[in-house]
Amino acid sequence: MSDLNQLIQRAERMLERLETLMPAVAPPDWSASVAFRWRRRATGLGVQSWLQPVRQLSSIRLADLHHIDEQKTLIERNTRQFVRG
């Protein structure tokens, strides 16, 4: 076995042990909310990320926003492109 293969196997074993120390993050419950917020937290072992349900949505409509027409146009165009894929 080459030195590189030994190093890779050793690194994989070490990562497996480190993963057991990381707090488990449950998959999101998609029925819990209509919106989710991406969260990140630095830990002693790296960065932990997860989706957090948004419990209360704001009822602001795009028409409620004034004097930012260019930004509203960009948001609308970006959203349409995202939905189209």
C-alpha cells in the first residue's frame, strides 16, 4: 500500500471519530413551516449549519416597499429565473 493510500485511510478513520463528536442535526421537518432560515454556528470542531423553521412570517408585500424600484425589479427577475431553473 502506498504512503498516500495509508494517509487517506488514516484521515478517513480520524474523520469518522470526529463526526461522532459533532452534535447531530436532524433533517428539517418540511411540514413545520412554509419558510426556513439557513443558520451557521462555529464550534470547536468546525462550522455547523442547519435549516431553522421560520415560525412567524412578516406580511410585507412587494407593493408595500417604496423608493426601491430597481431592487424590486432585480428581486422579481431573480426569483423568476430561479423558479424556471
